[in-house]
Amino acid sequence: MPDGTALPEEPLTYASAGVSIDAGNLLVERIRSAVRSTKRPGAGAEIGGFGGTFDLASAGYSKVPVLLAAIDGVGTKLKVAKAIGKHDTVGIDLVAMNVNDLVVQGAEALFFLDCYSCSKLDVDTAADFVNGVAEGCRQAGCALVGGETAEMPGMYTGGEYDAVGAAVGAADRERILPDTKNMVEGDVLLGLASSGVHSNGFSLIRKIIERKGLSYDAAAPWDETTSIGLSLLTPTRIYVKPLFALAQKKLVKGMSHITGGGLTENIPRMLPRQLAAEVDVSTWNLQPIFTWLKRAGNISSSEFARAFNTGLGMVLVVSEENVKQVTDELEAAGERVFEIGRLVTRESDGCILKSLEVWDQELSV
């Protein structure tokens, strides 16, 4: 201005800085009914307060149980969801990765909380994601009692987002697993089929897809009835209800959720130091997706067993006399069960893989 007076600066708002309170409020209304659908004894699953509550007495716990907690994310599987614009199934994954970790300790999943972080909140994307979280909670029988939507301009690029979830469960002290004191040489290992790659190994999977010059919209080489992206987004199987029922009956001595680290890293986590798992990999057939990944990535069998679940989402330790009953009950609940090996005296490694030549043949076909 002629007199040298500076023009007043434009008033700033939170929205002009990149955070929309209105979009956050709209999201809460969009997901309210989905969240409410997860209510269970002990929690009404209503959102909008400062924190979620859970009443153990209303959930049927007459004496104080041991509480167990788990926290996890979905990892770079979210990159695939973004690539094809499908965000509900990764919400199921987020729940599965947590509640499966609880049930292997003999715990009933009680409630769940999630944190969804992004640079700019897209209400439709976030609502789809939370609808998936609610579906996972319904499958697991736990209540979605709260969550956080963090809109953080500059922290992510484009439409990227990240998600972390936490679950809390409860178990009677005498039913907490693993029961390592009663594990003995000769106990049987049962494997439960996975629904695919679940939520681990996706950095390697994405590298293989990139190296082969494939797009996520292309037909899946292992299943031409669907696309690569849709197949990879098959949600992690939630094993909670049938496995919790077995734990309550004390029919299993230990359970291992096969996630990052695969068979060789996860199975020993449930075993006493003096015992190892001897696993015969010829006792179950590789699903076509695993066969293709191993061949396309030229992955050695030892690396394959560490990077992926190889078709087994859970491994159980069961006494010989309980194998039939456990198998029958799991199959009646819709699970596919394989007898994959036994416990042996430990000499060095906690998990010994036999018949690896079966997997090695996949590279020579």
C-alpha cells in the first residue's frame, strides 16, 4: 500500500492447514452402525466418548481373569489395497493379526481398538476400512470399543494410509497356553490351512510382482478367475472361535499363529527348550499362489519357510489320544486340518523341516 501498511494476513483455520474436523465427524457418523454391530456381553460398542469400556462381570467372568493384549498392523498389504481401491478386507486383516495372537494363548478376544493414520482423510476409504474392522470383530466375537483417526498432512503421500490395531482378551489362569510343562516327545503337530498369504511377506510379494512386470489388475497367474490384487487381498483367516473352544476343553497343549517368520520362527515360540517340532512339509499341498510365488521369485525352500505361512495359518500341539477329537471338531467348524509332524528331543533348531525336496521341485518344474 502507498503508506507502507501491510495487508492483513488471511486468517488460518485447521482446515486450511490440512485437517478437516468436519470430515472426521462425517466418518464417525458413517461407521457408527458398523461399530454398533460388534456389541457383545460386556460392551455396547458405542463410539463418541473419550474411551471404550468393558464389564468383565457382564461378560460372564465371575472371578478375576488374566488379561492378555496384542498389537499389530497390516504392513505393506495396504499398498495392494490402495493400488486397486479396495479397503474393506485389510480391515479384517487388522483384527485377525491381533485376535489370532490372543487365542493361541488361550484367551477369549474381548475388545478391539484401531488407529487409522493418513495425510488427508478420504471418508469413503476410511469408512470401507472400518467396516472391514467391524466384520473382523464380528467373526472374532469381540467388540470394537474405540479408535483413532489421525489426519497428518505431510506424513504420507497421496492417498496412502497406515493402520494399527490392538486387542485385549481374557483367560482363566489355569487355561493359559502354551502348556509347556505337559508337552512330551511324540505329541502330534496339527496344521490348519490358511486362506492364502494372509498379511505377511508382502514386501517380497510386491517385489516379485514388480520384477515380473505385472499389474495388480492383471489376471492372477495362479488363478485366472480373479485378478492378482483381489487374490492377494483375500483376508487373513480368523481361527478364534473353534480354537478357543478347544482351549476351554484343554484339548490342546499349545498353538502357534504362523505370521512373519513362517514355520521356522513361530512354531518354536510355543515349545519348551528341550523339545523341537519335526515338520514334514509333504503332508500338505502348497496352494497355487505359493507355488507361483516360490517359482517366480526363485525362492529357496529355507527362505520360503521363513517368509510365508506356506499354507498353514495355525499349528497346534495335541496329545496322540486327542488327535481324532480335535480334528473332528475343527473340521466340523469348517477348518482343513493336516497332521504335519511330531515333537522330538531338541538338539539345535526348534523347528526341523523334513522332505524339503518336495518344495525344491517347484523350482525345477
